[in-house]
Amino acid sequence: MSATVEIRPAPHIKGPRSVEKIMLHVVYSLLPVCAFYIFQYGISALAMMLVAVAACLLTERWFITTGTQSGRLGDFSATITGLLLALTLPPGFPLWMGFVAGTIAIVLGKAIFGGIGHNIFNPALVGRAFAQAAFPTAIATYTPSFLPGRFTEFIPSSLAWPLMTPPDAALWLKEKHLDALAGATPLAKWKFEGILANAQDLLMSLSGHMAVGPSPLLILLCGAYLAFRRYMDWRIPTAILGSAAAVAWTLYAVNPGHYPSPFFMLFSGGLILGAVYMATDMVTSPVTPRGMWIYGALIGLLTVVIRYYGGLPEGVMYAILIGNAATPLIEQISQPTPFGKGGIGKPKRRGASYPLNPSYISREEAAAVTPKRQFLKNKPKRDSGSMS
Amino acid sequence: MSANSPVSSPAALRNMQEFMEGIWERNPVFVMVLGMCPTMAVTVSAMNSISMGLATTFVLAASCWLVSVMRHMIPKEVRIATYIVIIATFVTVVEYAIQAISLEMSEALGAYIELIVANCLVLGRAEAHAAKNPPMPAMLNATGMGLGFTVGLTMIGGVREILGNGTLLGISLFGPNFQPWVVMVLPPGGFFVMGSWLLLFAIYRARKDRNNAALAAQGASHGA
Amino acid sequence: MSTETLAAPQVTPTATLLRVLGIVSAVCGLIIVGSYEITLPAANANRRIALERAVFKVVPTAKSIVEYYALPAGGIEQAKGGGEAPASVAKFYAAYDDAGKLTGIAAEAGAKGYADIVRIMFGYDTACQCITGIGVVSMKETPGIGDKILIDKDFQANFKALDVKLTDDLSALVNEVKTVKHGTKTNPWQIDAIAGATVTSRAVGKGINDAAQFLLPKLAPNLEKLKVKS
């Protein structure tokens, strides 16, 4: 009959920035990184991205239609999960394992917590952690980049039948007379064989045949775009890289023969990708500025510690997951001081506990006595007309 | 089968209900979520799960029967101690029996056979059911609970064995090229599979409730 | 039922409590002892079969085994049937062929692996003074990684003839058994580790070394005693 009246809570005036827009910009900024990654590894990498994104979107759709999860496909968050997952997996990773990892990423990382905005851990990293635990051999098998014929031929391990063991990548390389090329990541090489890769190779990952992920320099550029447009907080990557560099430098200064230089620490492996795109996930990182610094420093420290003293060569994934888990705690201890409470000579109040009568509203109110709730024994009836 | 067999007397019907209670309606693993320690620890293969389940079933049935027989005799003050002694007795019997049947199984199940004594399912049944019912229903109910526990363990163990080893009950399903999911035979795999089953049951139950509600609403509107 | 609930608040006399607990304990005790007696022969037979299987795997020519203890002070003695071995002695098994002649020695070794102690059984050949085979008794290593020590052919090839020669005064091994990085084995007393399962490989090497260092100096002077099955 009349026009529909929409009733909803404040805020009624919104800025132009929405979840969809942020996510879409993250996707845009990831595109150059993905393109370069495909340029490095050919169609196997492309297929992996498509499969991972498809797995994430299908799972997300299923959970949305069953009503177990909020959100919608159009918010691009599942797309980002899929792309990031593909970037962290080795290029020759079997596609069916990629599909499993993508599904687990959404189910375990997101859906069971209630969908977008409710997850505790970064979904892409949950998927990768599962793949790491389930398929430890396949996930440690890297093939060299810039192979001849990479745009026409799949890496054979990519096309392994579902549930079946992938063919041996080393044998395939031998057939192509490429077995002299590097088959392990620079980090694994350093950890197990003590070989350090040179700096320029790491930075650009252009000078061929090195089994590294996407180029760190390109990721930094794309991340800078995001930070500049304020779609990402610059504090987190800065804190992560800074603390990783500081810890690595300290160890390097103590014993240069045993520990690699901080430069190697920063640019080998997935630290840059993790710092720029994964640790900055808005849902799973602290919202308080001071918390961001703590969070970043924790991740950087853990990364270096896991890399040096852990059993695995790469530690970024677990460091970020631990950081995610610590986020609520970090937010609690890093609450900003309310306006008017800090200042010289006054003790700063930290902690997120609020008194029932918050004294910072005004002094008069702080001293005021909360009126007791009144219960009317005989409620005046409406129709008696006694209402004043 | 049970639906087809004619139920002759109310006593038989009641016995059947006692028996079926633990298998589906109040399944110890998926509904009551009891006895998680063996559920997580020994379900790496279907065979282990079945052995563990049957061992627990025997302990449950035997101790519930004995508790029920002695229920008038046992003073209230010392009942828990008495139950534990009875349960521990049958756990020891099971342990000896498994050692005599298969040493490999005894090694695979390890300390978890002895830990049946601490399984809250067993003490819970003894205290909540056997102590208040005559021997026959008590034993039937305990057997049903034990079989429900076995079914639950086997559903978890089967999935973990299929994904973690490519076999079911030792029979290869996917041929020699199968890629094992290592995580499935590690402790996290137990939690993943358990959680997945609970998730599926929760979704199923939510759908059923929704359908029932819709039907009820329909019926009400038709009636009105 | 109603009479029970009414009777419940009353205090049970101590004598009754004791009597009931005594009866329950007696019944339970009878059940346990009875089942123990019934299952004991079968359980012992199972244990013997499992042990023989483990020994025959590492000494394939063996047909029967005799259990011995190597005493810490030197010397050996045959194990008395049944019962656990004292902690200070090292158990080993002399394996005999059909004719009752000694064909090899089997012993257990153990060392800390990645997850827990890796316990292995190794076969020792008295003629070549080398280890001729290993089998795993128990381990909890990561499936797919640590348990490669069972199936990895290159790793198993280490134990075709792993050198454990004793010095001339029979006090220690000439060369310590050592696990080396994959692909760098040069000497017959080295064990080539499995790439990616270094920790477990090292545990096997350390276990064999420790066991051999303890057992062999006590075994070597007494070999004559073992030559023929007693």
C-alpha cells in the first residue's frame, strides 16, 4: 500500500568504502603478482590458481546456501583466499590437493566460525597448514622457474589423479636434462645444505631456475598501492619485516658463520607475501594501532625463530597463525587511552575493562548514584486514561 | 529388521527400546560425546576402532550386569568404589583376552585398553542405569551403548584409515599409487574427522527440525 | 523401589560396608585370577611367536632361538625362563639353525627419535663381525616420513654388512657406527641417512652404536659358549 519503510540501526550515512570494495581492490593488487607468478611457472601455476579459487568459491557457496554461513560470493573474500592459497603452494602441487586445501580453507578457516568477519585464522593459511600436515612430501617439492616450454606443458605432478601420488618431479627434470637446476626453495637449501642464494636473485626472482614463489619486490609494490589507498594498514607489514630483520640481524651479528644475513631472512621464502597480504587480513589482525605493532613484532620474531630452530625450513605460516590466535589478547592489552585521561603525570590506563560508571564521561556523573530500578506493583492500565 | 519382527509383548518392546537407545538416539560418541580419550587416540584404523569398541562393549555389558545383580546389596556410601572395582576387573579380563587373541592388537591399542576403566561412559551407565534397573534391561542397554560406541569409533576410524592409508580393514581401496593424507593418522586427524561428522549430523538435524516445523505449521494451518 | 529410597537416608553399619566390599573384592579377584590363568598359555605363545618372528627377520637362517643376558660386569648367562630381565643386563638372542649351530645373534637397540624412542632389533653375524639386518620393534615416528626406515631400500641396504669390528683387546668398536648425511657414506661403518628423515635415521645409528658398544665386548670372549645350542 504505502512505500516500504526500512528500519535499521545507525550509522545511516556510510562512506564509500565497503567490504566488497576493499576486497575487490585487494584482488586488483594481487593481479600483477599472480601474472608474474604465471609468467614464472607457466600453465601449472595458472591451473592451480583456477582450481584453488574454484574450490573456495564452491565451498563458500555451499555453506551460504545451507545457511550455515553469512556473507555472499560477490564480496570477493573467497576469491582472495583462493588466490593467496595458490601463491603459497608450490607450482607443481597436484591440482587435486590444491582443491582439497581450498575446500578445507573455507570449511575449517571460515565457515565453521560463521563466515566472513567471524573467522579467527586466516583461511588461506588454514588451508595451507592442512596441506602441509597432510601432504608433507608434495608441498616440499618445488620445480625451478622459467623452464622452457612452461606455457605449453604441465608439470606432470600437477595432473596427478585425485587421491593418487604425484609422479616424481626429479625424474621428470632428469628426462628434460634439467636435473642440475635447483629443485628446492632457497630456504630449504640453506637449512639442509647450507647454500645461500644471492641477493639479486631473491629480490627479483627473475634470473631463472630458482624455485622461489612470487617476486618479493612486486609484492612490496602492490602492497604499497594498497597501503597508499588505505585498504591495508602499513603498520603490520612494517612491524613484521622490521622485527624479523632486527632479530635476524642480532643473530647474524653474534655468529655470522652460522646464521644468514637479515637480507636473506627477509627476501627468501614467503615472508614478504605473508607480511603484506596474509597478516594484514582485517578480520584476524588487531584493530588498535599499538596492537598492530605488537602483533607484527610477534610474527616477525616467531618467523625467524621457527626458521632457525624448527624442523621445517619455512616458518611464516605458523607464525601468522599464532599471531592470529593472539590477536584478541593483543587487542585487550593495547587499548588506547581515552581522550582526556592520559597526559603528563597521570598514570595511563590500559586494559579493556570499563567501569560501570565510566568516570571519563564527566565528573558529576562519575559520582552520581545509579538510580535503582523501580518496579511498579500495579501497572497503570492504558485504557483507564491515567497515563500522564 | 527390527521393524519387521513382530513385537509380542510390552516387555520385549521395552527391551528393544533399551537396546536401541545407545545405538542411535543417544549415541555415546556423536550425541553424548562421551569417552573422547579412546575416540581420539585409537581410531587410526577401522580394525583398531572395532576392537576398541568391542572391548568397551564387553566391559560395559559385563560390569552393568554385575552392578545390576548386586544393586540391592551395595550400600550407597561405597557404591562408586564398588563400581570402579567391578569395571577394573572386567577391563583386566579384556586386557588378558586381547593379549591371548592378538599381541599386535594389544600393542596397537596400548594403554587405552587399561584406560577403559576411566571411560566416563562405563561408570556413567553403571551409575545412571544399571544401578536402578534389573539385570536384563541393564545389560541390553549397556550392550546397545557399547555397540553405539563401536559404530561411532568405526565411522571415525574408517574415514581416517581410508584417507590416511588408502585401505579399509586392511583391504587396499585405491591401488598402490594412493597418496596417504599423513595428517589423518596423526592426532589432529581424529579431531578433524570427529568434527566433520558432528558438523554433518548438526546440519542434518537442523534440516529435520526445520522440515518438522514447516510441517507442523502446515498442519496447523490446515487444521484451522 | 520406594522401599529403597526410604531406606537410603539410614546410615549403613560399618560391618555391612566391610562385608559388602569384601565380597565384591573377592568376586572380582576370582574373576581376574581365573581369566589370567585361562589366557596365560595363549598370551605366552603369542609373545614367543612375535619374538621369533622379529629375530628370524634379522637372522633369516635361524630356526630356533635361545635368550641370553649380557652382564654389565662382563660375561653372559642364559636367561631363566619367564620373568622380566633385570634393568642392568642387555638381553640378546642366540639364533641357531636346524643342526643346532649358531647362525647369528639378535639384540634390541633403542634411541630417541623424532617422536619417541625408536626400538629396533638387529642381527649380528659373528663371522664377518657385522650387522646383517634390522627390523623395527616399536616406534611412533611420523607416518610417511620417519617410518621410511622400514621401506626405504637405500636405507635398508646400509644393513647388508654394517661393520662393527671390535678392537684387538675386545674393549670397544674400532669405528663408531655413525649416521651420515644422505649420499655421503664412504665407509662400511657409516649409515647413509634418508633425506628428509634424518632424525629417525640418526636414532637408528645411535641405537645400534650404543647397543653394540655395550653388548659386543661382553659377547666376543664368550662366543665359544654359544657355538652349539645348549
